[in-house]
Amino acid sequence: MEILFQNTPYLWVIGGIVFILLEFVFPGTFIMFLGIGGLITGMVTRLVTMSFTNQVILWMVSTLGSLLLGGHFVRKLFKSEKSKDPYIKDDYLNQIVTVEKDVLVGELGGKVWFQGTVWDAISTEERIGKGGKVRILKRDNLVFTVEKITIETE
């Protein structure tokens, strides 16, 4: 057992490398920070003799420190779009579409034909019968909110 404690710096480094490699198997970046903490602990315990309890405390503190510092850089490197999917465009707004099934006021059940498929639709003002023309006002997931339009002919 004494040999195990004499070689703890190397065990911390090996454990750190294993954690970093596990990041490739279980992605999520958290495991990587455990590995960085292990590498730091291994390097410090190689230079300074300390009890195993202090080594574990050093590992926890260095993991937390690397998580706080490294997490900041990871968030900068991998920016996220929280407000809106950049690939979804508002190209449906104000489009004129045909009613496939009566559109009800504030209730699901109505259907409109848009871009080669049928979408759920609701109206905010009046019931719109099949075959009528409507303008798309907004989209909430897979449901369009529409308004009736009148097409003037000359």
C-alpha cells in the first residue's frame, strides 16, 4: 500500500488523462475538467509532499477552478443561440395561403396549405371557411395564426 501512495502523482496524471479521453466517449465537457484537475493535482503532488486527504482537496479545488475558468472560455468558443434558431427564417409571414379545413377562432382544427403541406391554423377574429384565402400573421411551433383576406377582382 505504501508503494501506491509513493506513486500518487503519477496516478493523478494517469487518472487525469483517462478523464480527458473519456470526454470523447461521453461528451459534455464536464469530465474534461475532472481530468484537468487530476493533471494539476499530479503536477503539484510531484513537487510538494502532502497527505492523500490534501491531494483530494487539491483535486476538488483545481477541478472547480478549471471548471469556472475553462467554462468561461468554452462558452465563448461554442456560442449558443438562445433566442432563435438561425436556420429558421420568417419567410412564412404575410404569405397568402388557402384554407383546407375551416379555421376556427382561437381553437385548433383548422388547416391551411403552405409550401406543399397542410399546417394547423387558428384565427383570432372570425371563422374562415374551406377554400378561403388567409394571410399568415405568426407561427407558434406548427400552428399558424391567420387572418381572412378579401381578394379584389377588377
